[in-house]
Amino acid sequence: MFYGEIKKCDIANGSGVRVSLFVSGCRNHCPGCFQPETWDFAYGRPFTKETESEIFQALRPSYIQGLTVLGGEPFEPENQKELLPLLKKIREQLPNKDIWMFTGYVLDQDLLDGGRKHTEQTDEILSMIDVLIDGPFVEELKDITLQFRGSSNQRLIDVPASLKARQVIEYVPAF
């Protein structure tokens, strides 16, 4: 897996101060995408053990609320294989940090069992995510007043509640 950037003090891509990992590779190619360079699976730098260590070091301060993974597209099958071990380690070593993930795919159509992007890693990845922002960016629905989203079709999803209820439960930020 390649990545384009790691932001170590991000306040735009989730609640609180976060570490954000921008993975490379996306097949959605949404018109108006804010990072079309990340569509290329070889964009940026290779994700290595040193990269993982850098992320863990950045996550350790108490003022960091958690990790956000976006892209590119984290749920491309190639990226799922690489992200799963990272997310497992974060859950094990930093259990008080939350995990947010952005995807251009739709949870209940594409990611759940039987969906076109469901892989053998997907269920376990979803079980580790606190908030999922799903849906493709749609330029005609762009709305700069929305929190943590670019277009009005995108949803903020409370993943643990949704998995438990077996239906999409929207996440409502606490501020």
C-alpha cells in the first residue's frame, strides 16, 4: 500500500485533534474529487513499518483523539489487506483512541456481506471503526456547510450501533 500524506494535527477530518492517513488508490474517480492524485495506487510513498511507527508516535499524546483514514479509498481490496493489521494494533495498543474512516462506497450496498467491495477483511475492519463517512462525493450536491462531508448524499455513520442494529444509524457529532 502507498500513502500520500500523514497529517499529525488534523482538525478537519473528524472530532477533536486527529492523526489522518491518506491512503493511495481509488477506483471511484468522483468528479470534483479534492485529491485526484490519490487515485493512483502508487502515488506517494510506500507504507512501511517505519510509517506505522510514525503513526503510533503521532497518536500517543493525550490531546490526540484518534486516527482518521481517508484517501484515495481505504476500502479498495488492496488497501483493506494492509489497513487491517494497522487497525488491529491501534485497537490493542491504544484502545482509548477512536477510528474514523472515509469511503466513497456505501456501507449497506457495497461493504456489508455480499457487497461489491466486501472482502475477507471488511467485517473485521468495520468492527474497529467508530465513525464511517460513506458515499461518493457528488459535485452537484456539494455543500460547504456540512460537517466532515463534502456533499449532502454522504452520511456520518455510527458503525458500532449500525452493526448491532443491523441498519444504518447516523452519527451525530457532540458539538
